[in-house]
Amino acid sequence: MSATADHAEERANPASRLGFQPGQVVQELGYDDDSDQELREAIEALTGTELVDEDYDDVADAVVLWFREDDGDLADALVDATTMIDAGAPIWLMTPKTGRDGYVEPSEIGEAASTAGLAQTSSVNACKDWSGSRLITPKTARAGKR
């Protein structure tokens, strides 16, 4: 495949822009009728595996968390999202874009991520109605450092 074709694939599949890789297991939390079906299908096509839900009982490689303003406490949802992934695995927090029902303020995302022990590494225009915030568990401080 040519480099041009590789770049065309990245533009064609929004999941590749989010860093998903073939073979990854992606746990999806907060799914509802308003979740972006095209993005969900793109993740499955790229990884070659179906998205797993909250009942999945093994370690996932990444989490996609759909969250709306009235879904409860965001920090709690983020802590729950970290329970089935390894440290350093990404959590993609998907929130409705500005002006859409359920919009979540960026300051609330930052505060909740910090409370949950996560660091925000990037934000993207994930799809038509949703913004994505990439959150990870920060690397722990070196032992013995005070």
C-alpha cells in the first residue's frame, strides 16, 4: 500500500485518527441511541473485533466512554472506566459538542479527569456530534523520589 493510500485510510476511518490498532479489545461504556454508529463501526472495522460492554470481564486495550451532562458524576464514570484496563491504556471520553444536548464543559472534563487520576493528552473532533478527549493514567513517579 502506498503512503498516499495509508493517509486516505486515516481520513476515511475516524478510528485510525484516535489511535486504535488491529487486534485491540475496546470496551464501550455509556452507549445509548445517540452514540455515533459510524464511529462505533469504524472502531470495529479497524480493530477487527466487536466492541465489548461493561459486562466484559477481561482486560481491555482501550475504553470508549460516551458521557452526557445528565449521566451522573463524570469522575465516578472515569474511575469505573479505569477498572478493566492496564495503566497507560487510553480512555476516549466522548462528549456532545458545544450546543448539542448533554454538552459537558471542558473545565468539568479536566476536573473530573484529575479527580479520577487521569491526564488529558489530546482532544479531537471525533465525529459529527461528539468531541473526544484522550485520557490516560499517568506514569507513576520514580520510586525513591521525594
